[in-house]
Amino acid sequence: MVIIAFAPKSSKILPNIFCKNFKHCAVIVPDENGFVMHQFVAHKNIVQIPVTARDIKILGAHGWRFVYVPCELHQPFPPNVFTCVGLAKYAVRFRSPFIFTPDALYKAIKD
């Protein structure tokens, strides 16, 4: 199982201009100690953050939305991922070349 988390806020300038509802997305996978969030920071910089179920509830209280995808995580992540959406699409093997924003990814996965 892979969880795609969608955030309504971002510290980056371009997502705040071009994205409407969701500005960022991250990949969360279960681990033996809880969960691990794969956070896209910059090109060739993906940070793994350990999170618990309590942390996920706190993120949900701050506006994050979660979509559960029943598949295995596709790893290792390639170095040519340029956006958080590209990372999420690669993680769940979602092949749609015209999805660029977290809003479009959320709508495509929810349907």
C-alpha cells in the first residue's frame, strides 16, 4: 500500500502561483516502525522522513488529504525526477504524461 499525501500549502513560489487547491504532494509507505514519507525537496534531493499514525492525523488536521493506492512502492527513485508530482507518479507507476500539478494528480487518482 502506498499513500499519496496532498498539501494545501507550499513554501515554493511557482506552486503557489500555478496550483489551486493542492500545492505539494508526498509519498508515504508503511515501514516496520510506522511510516516513511518520501519528501521531494529539489532535483536529486528526496528526503525520507519517519512519521507515525499520530503525525498523519496531525497533517490531516492541517488540511492535508490522503489517497490510498493499493500497490507496491516502485523503488529506487530515478535521479531524473524534477517535481513532487513526478515522484508520486513514479512511485505508484502512474503513466499519464499530461498531469503536472498536484490538483490534476489528485483528481486522476481519486477517479
